[in-house]
Amino acid sequence: MTVLHLFLNMYTRQVTRVSWKGVFSPPFTLSNGVKRGGVLSPIVFFIWIVYCIHSLSLPLAALLAEFLLES
């Protein structure tokens, strides 16, 4: 299994259930977001933010990207 396969398996086809007062919901698929507390979550979030900033193609976006890269 490659690192890419591992990454894809972690963030696709996610199914979860909600527990409330000891009762579980039926399983449902998670369709967006990153895993809370996941080791890769900050990296995935950073990549997404940089992508969004570059998609804007604005001088302000370039300044914000520089700030994020230096932090």
C-alpha cells in the first residue's frame, strides 16, 4: 500500500455514527472536512487554504499566503 492509498483511505468513504444519551444513530457517510485531531489535518487544511488563496489571484491573497508560509 502506498502513502497515497493510505491518505485516500483515511479521507474517503468515511462512515460514522452519532451517540446521544446512549442511543446510536444509523451509520452515515461523511462527505467533507478533515478528521478532527488527525495528524495530517493541519497539513491538509494548509494545502486547502493555499489552494484557495492562489485561486483568488489577488495581491492581497499573495500577501496572506506569504504570511501563512512564514508562520
